[in-house]
Amino acid sequence: MKYVSTRGQIEPIEFQDAVLMGLADDGGLIIPESIPDVTGRLEAWKSLDYSELAFEILRLFVGDIPETDLKSLIEKTYADAFDPAPAVTVRVGPVYVLELWHGPTLAFKDIALQLLGNLFEYILARRGGRLNILGATSGDTGSAAIAGCRGRDGIDIFIMHPAGRVSEIQQRQMTTVLDENVHNIAVAGNFDDCQRIMKTLAADLDFKGKYSLGAVNSVNWARVLAQIVYYFKVVFEVQAQTGAQRVQVEVPTGNFGDILAGWYARQMGLPISQLILATNENDILARFFSSGEYSLGKLSQTLSPSMDIQVASNFERYLYYKVGCDAGRLRALMDEFARTGSLHVEVADDGKIDSAVVAGVGTQDDVLATIGKYHREYDYLLDPHTAVGVSVAEAMGVSDEPLVALSTAHPAKFPDAIKKATGKDLAHHPAIDTLANLPTRCAELPNDIEAVREFIIKTIG
Ligand SMILES: *Cc1c(COP(=O)(O)O)cnc(C)c1O
């Protein structure tokens, strides 16, 4: 499998180069040249465990790592860091909750970032050289990226977060990691500012080349790829439990990375009837899927901070397929968006943007009501991101098909929301409770590209 850019202006590259490149050198996102159809293999895959399934899926997309190496990379990733498993399906009232937070930082991002850390280390060990990872986080990406890269040979990792706009716990999960190769930066701005700084520096090819800049944000193709696996896992499990042919999957969405993996899984032939896209009040994606209009709104701070995003960095991948893989058309749309803050796609005859995707908004009130209800009725604690999704799915009403709800974080990461919803201090986890007493390290920088550039140059000497 070769990789190309959504903007059509790089030569096709192999998987390892795609992993190191992060954002494509032409400013686009890296995508596989084709999407494999696995319809004929689904039956055989149903009996596989998580690592075996991950291997079968990844080998279709990875042409330049020997299969024995790929297999041991995957096994190492998913055996060590997850307890009891990367993806756990539990029936809770009307839904099948897919718990994706059994990794080191208690959010679903560990599933991709533990793999990415291992991939980086593997590639650098063979090619030599160093890699300087630059990432921006609205909360959970940063800690998961740091957990994936801490202490690894050949890697320095710089993570920007918006100062004062991630939760106390999210901040401590990052800044209490004192490994020498970990550099936290609190930027005086919001998440979109951090993301803009990252994108600008990554688009400066001289700087990117000279300082070997790599990306851990969900622009990195390996992250999307790793996330495809659990869609297969959960659909197989729910099919086995219910006998259903098709399953609907609801996904709480911010940067469009997680749901994009589900979209790829469906394109590959996995019988997902529809993907339910759920946003919080930052509803640019929900508005797009009902109107075709993708236009910047005002950023609101909500109880689900990891979804407080306006510009969804993975959306460009989806849009590329939406415009018939026409890179010229895609470039024109992205230019328009950069100029005006808005772009528009035609609505189909059936009034839909995509027959595979329905979208809705879960407000803060919905979130609190849903956490309260699931606690009272099913004795199960939803974190506020998961609750955005569950509230949207519930509002869409009943269907005959089983419903999977992706659970993206452990509730202990967001104790204030749980307290607000239930009136009680219920959300605990030992990995979180011990953070309060640990020392921290973090640089504070202004909302300024040059300040971040200087900091990186100075730090790596
Ligand atoms: C990152 C994150 C999301 C959003 O995922 P995207 O891939 O950005 O759409 C949802 N919930 C939690 C807890 C997250 O950390």
C-alpha cells in the first residue's frame, strides 16, 4: 500500500514515511492510495483476539515492515499497556458500551498512541536519526502521546496545551511526567491557537526538515489506522451476542479522527448500518452533516473539553472522498475555508450529505441528565464525552439494530462533571488519585509561533 496526500502534491510514499511525515508536505493529509475491501474475510476474522485482528487489518495497509516485525510490534503494544484489553464491550441498558479507556492515561487515544510510540521507536532504530514530536492537545491527546513516547530512544516530545483550558487532572497527567525527553508547553491561547502553531511549524518545510519534526496528532495516519481495529472487534462481538447482521455505532466527536476510523471500517465492508456523529455545543461537524455547510462558529468551553474543537483536523480526509477524490477540488475548498471560515458541499437528492452518517448535538444539560440517568438506572458511570454521544443516540430514538456507544474516557478523568450530575464524588481511579502529590514540569509561552519555535530550538540544542 502506498500513501498520497489529499492535496495531490506529493509523490506516493510508503507507510513508514507516512508515519514520519505526519502532515503531508503539501499541507494536506496523508491517505492510503486505496481502501481494501475485506468483505470476504469477515467470517474468518470473527474468532481473532485483539492483536490478531489488528495484525490482519494493519498488514493490508503496511507494505514496508516485515510481517514478523509488525506482528511483534502489535503484540507488544496490546499485551503490555492495556488492562484487561484495549477494547471491552459491556451491555448497559439499551446500548453496548465499548470501553476504550483501559490504557495508561484512561482515554481511547492510548490505543493509537501506544502503537505510534512503538512504531516511531522501531523506525528510528532502523533508520537512525532523531525525531522531535510536536503536538497540540485539548486535553487527552497530550497525555496519551506523552505516555506513548516517554523515555523512548531517539525521540523528544513537545506538547502544547491551552493554558488553563484543560482540566486539572488532564494537565497533571501531562506535567507530572518528568522524563527528560518530555517537554510540556502551556500556551496562552485556546486549542485552535495551539493547533495553528503546530500546523504552521509543520508546514515550514525547512524547519520541519532541519529539526526532524514529527506529528502525533490525529493527522498522523497511523492513529486513524490503529482505531479502525476496534470497530471490527465490537461489531463482531455484538453480532455474536445478538445475531444481528448490522450494527449502528455512535461516536463522540471532536477532531473527526475516531469516527473517520469507523468510516474507513465501513468502507472496507464492515456491516455498520450508520455512524452516529455526536458533538457538544461546538457543533461545526453536526451542522455540516445536516446542511453541507462547514463554517466556523464560536468556541465554547463545555464539560467535554476534548471535544471543544471548531476546526476538525481530520475532516479534510473525509472531504477528499466526499468530492470524489478530486485533489484540485479539495484544494479549492480548503482555500475557501482558510479565506472565509466556511465551505459548502452539495446535499444529495435524499437531502443527506452522507447516507452512512447522521449527526446530532448533546448539550451540557443533556450530558448531565444522561450521566445521572445511567447512574440511577443502570449503576454505570459515563464520562461527559461518552455521555454526549449516548444522549445524541438516545434522542434519535429506537431502531431494530443494536447500538454501540463508544466510551472514550474513564469517568475519573472528569470528576467535576460526575459530581454535578450525580451529586456525589463517585469517580475515582488509582492512576488519577495519586497525581495530586507529584511534582510537575511545564514551560509557559505566549500565543506566538516564534516563541514556540525558539523554545524547540533551544531545548534540543
Ligand atoms: C479526543 C477525544 C474525543 C474526540 O475524538 P476525535 O478523534 O478528536 O473525534 C472524544 N472523547 C475523548 C475523551 C477524547 O479524548
